[in-house]
Amino acid sequence: QAVAIPSNAISATLSFWYNITSNESGYGQYDLLYVIIQNSSGSYLATVATLSNADKGSLSVYSKKTLDVTSYKGQTIRIYFLATTDSINTTTFRIDDVSLMSDGN
């Protein structure tokens, strides 16, 4: 879904809740989740966050991630979540309640 950020926005914030469980051991980042901003045509603009198996927690506990996307005001963007994992140990990325809020005059 494409979302327009008004050109008169004073601020724009992307937020989402995430939960990561993993069988990876140690602190290496083997499995990654990228939060990518695309334009309305689906072309890459930026990676605004990266999470990994090292950010894992308990199955029932979600954490909130908040990102400033004000620099995209006046544009229609798409938020894209891309996960890459290896084939050795399982990592599961769960995303919930994604929102993009802006305020302005």
C-alpha cells in the first residue's frame, strides 16, 4: 500500500511492533530484517532500519520501533519489510501494527 506524506508535514513517523525469535547462538548477525522505503513505483529509496537475530526476545514480548521519515514529506512511499535468513538455524521475524503518522498545518 502506498502512503502519501503531506508536503506541509512538520514531522512524519513510521512505527511498528516486532518480535524476533531465533535458534541462532552467539551474537553474530546471521539473519536480517530490512525496513526499506520505496517510491510509489516500487523503486528503492533507502533502508531506514535493520534488525537481526541478535535482537531476539521472548515469543510473547513485542518491542516498538519508531523511525523518523520526515525527509520523505511531499512524496508517496511504500514501506517494505525484507527478511533474509541462512539455512542453518531458524529465525522468525514478526511485524504487527505498522503505522505512519504525520502532523502539520
